[in-house]
Amino acid sequence: MDLITNLSIGFGVAFTAQNLVYAFVGCLLGTLIGVLPGIGPVATIAMLLPATYALPPVSALIMLAGIYYGAQYGGSTTAILVNLPGESSSVVTVIDGYQMARKGRAGPALAAAGLGSFFAGCVGTLILAAFAPPLTELAFKFGPAEYFSLMILGLIGAVVLASGSLLKAITMILFGLALGLVGTDVNSGVARYSFDIPELTDGIGFIAIAMGVFGYGEIIANLAVPEHEREVFTAKVKGLWPTKQDFKDMTPAVLRGTALGSALGILPGGGALLSAFAAYTIEKKMKLKAGEVPFGKGNIRGVAGPESANNAGAQTSFIPLLTLGIPPNAVMALMVGAMTIHNIQPGPQVMTSNPELFWGLIASMWIGNLMLIVLNLPMIGIWIKLLTIPYKWLFPSIVLFCAVGVYSENNNTFDVWMVAIFGIVGYLFLKLKCEPAPLLLGFILGPMMEENLRRALLLSRGDWSVFVTRPLSAGLLVVAGLLLVIVLLPSVKAKREEAFVEE
């Protein structure tokens, strides 16, 4: 009964004219960003963070959430029509989606992606609404020692579930933690690692790192590609609706993808990307029915499964953010940044101190998913036209928008230089094949870890055993240790690498 009451509060907030407009703007921008290759939701949310200063907190978070799950939808459009994943979680959609498009079945492929995403998004939001209150109750039992142990588990989870080399993922986390230490010591008030640069005594700006590494880094990488390789050739879309047999084939794949995505989205570091890879791997392991198209040749299950999984993962990744204040991925780390801008402390107290924001955000996700179906299927022609805009016109406007946005945060040109420096760093990461998302998690969690570590040691009068004598803290550290041991086993390591290079 409480759930219905809470959701009625949420829909009351989400159905105001202002919030409906911002939900629509978020979904529209998210789809646009998903369609345009090489930008992605992290860069977009980073660019738009300064713009949310002037918005009410609920409207700002509704818009940013819309951008996130909107990009999951938009990425599938380019993956299917032009063999180009607009979003990293759409990488596996390319395999069968583009083959369907080449056979003149782009319509059913897009419909399978859209309907699968809509169903998974609704289920993911329902899970978020149902499980958030009990998890929030549990979160109130957390003290500084438990929060520190939970963050250790979060960082190890991010390393384990990051695609690519484990060593590179650990390096990225440590680099992020080191950047988080720059600024003024919380206890003594002494400047540290600021190299006598006055602007660094307040720490490195979160927006500068996010915009530089994800926004400018991607732009430099795209400019490094010869122009002829950026040319886009689109498939023709004829007839949108899947056949009866298509529905029969894709329904179990959608259900499996939704269940898998809902579970994996909660895990730190995994979210939508791992969900999509895992769902595709499971579909490939399933036996082909008589007369069914092989995988890699245009099987509709290869589109419906991963697309459902990545959208369910996108919704349930809000659970650790809203209940524990722990961001499970780079986008959620940006959401922490947005909440901090509006003086909202992420964590269990959000539900009790600001129920309108908490339930309004959840209710807006249902509305947003409905808007995305309306936006994506009838407007495919418009999205494809966007792909023909020459990159030479597109990138200067993005660079300018980023520079204005970051300058407006503190009215300081130093921040613009920082974005430029981190843009070069981001490009180097791409060249070295280092995934930058763990860096952002390390940067966000680093100061929080330090604060909770110091608080726990102050309360225990310097006794380090507090982390293992408190049952909840000890349990979290044991899980973190087991996770690390399991992933280092040679057989698991080989399987992990195989999962991320699924062809």
C-alpha cells in the first residue's frame, strides 16, 4: 500500500507541466546523443551539468535521467541502420541488427529494440520502486566503517566488471583516487598536491575532468580518424512492425535480457554495458529452432535480448545511487555531481528528507520510457538525417558549448584550461585502450572513502579492527576479497576476456 501512496506522490510531481517538458527534453537529447556516434551520455551530462544550476533540483535530475536512458535507445538506431554503435552498450546490437537491416528488415529490428527497451525499462523502474525503500532502511544501519567497506567493494566491482585489461582498470581507479586527493585536507585545512596553484586548493573540478576526458577526448579521437572513414551510409527502412514469428522469437529473449539487466545494473561498474554483452552471450548459447536465422546473420533475438538488458540495467543502476549514495557507474557519478550542485546529499536520507525528488524521479522514468517509444519509432527518418551533418560543423559547436559551460560554473578561465588538459589525457587513454569510466568512479568515491575512513578511525580511537569487528563491514570486505580472488583465477580471467570480445 505504501508503494502505491509513494508512487502517487511521484506521479503528482512528474505530471506537472514543467517536469513533463524537462523529461521530454532529456529523452530527446538522450536519443540525439545516442544516435550521434562518439559523444555518449557521460559527455552530454557532463556538458549539461552547469546548465542545471538554474533549474529546480527535481527537474534537473529528471532531465539528466532522461538523457541517460534515452541514449540507450538512440544508440541502437545507428547500430542497426549504419553498423555504427552510437553508445558503447549498443556494440553487440550491431552484430545482428545491421545484418537484419541489410536484408531489408531494419523496421522489425528497430521495433524489437524499441519495444524490448520499453518493457525492460518499465520492469527496471518497478524493481527500483519496490526495492528502494527496504534498501534505504538497511542503509540507515550503515556507519562510517560500513560505508568505507562498501566503497572498497564498489571500486573492486568496477575493476572486475570493467572491459579490457584488469591492470589498466586498477590503474584508472588509482589515478582517479589520486586526483580526488588534490585540494585542502578535510581535517587540518592544509592545501595538499596543489603545487602552489591557488585554483587547485579547492580541488580539481569534477565537471572539468568529466568534460575533458569524455567530451574533448572523444572529439580529438574522432578528428584523428580520416574523414572518408566517418562517412555514413544508411539502410532504407521499410515497414516497422515485426511479424508474428518475430514476436514469438523475441519475447523469451526480452524476458531473459530484462531479468539479467535488472540484476547486473545494480552491480558497481557493470550496468548497461555488461548486461548487453552477457545477454547476447546467453542468447548465443540457446539452441536455435528449426528454420531460425543463425546469430551474426540477422537473428532478432540478438537485437531484442541485449537491448532489453541494457535498458533494464540503466534503470536499476539508480538503486545504489538513490539508496546508498554510491554511484555504480560513470553516469551515476555525474548524477552525484548534479545532486551536490543542488545541495542534496545522495544517500538514504533523500527518501525521507526529499520524497518529492525521490519518487518524482522514479515516476518520471515510466513517462520517459513512453516518450522514447513515441520519439524513436516514428522519427527514425529525422535521426538518420542527423547522421549526415558533416563532423567539421558538429565538433566546433560541441567544443564551444563545453567551454562556455565549464567557464560559467566558476567564471574562471583556469577551468577551461583544465578541460583542455584532460581532453588530451582522455585522448591518450583511448589510444592506450584504457577505459576512463573507473577513473571517474575513483575520483567521486576517493574523497568519500577518505572521509569515512577518518571518521571510523576517530570513533574507534585509531583502532583499525573496527572494519572487521563490525559484522556488516566485515561481510562487505569478505565479498570484495572473494570477488578479487575469483576474477584472478585463470579460468575466470579467460572467460571474462572472452565475454568482452564477443563477436
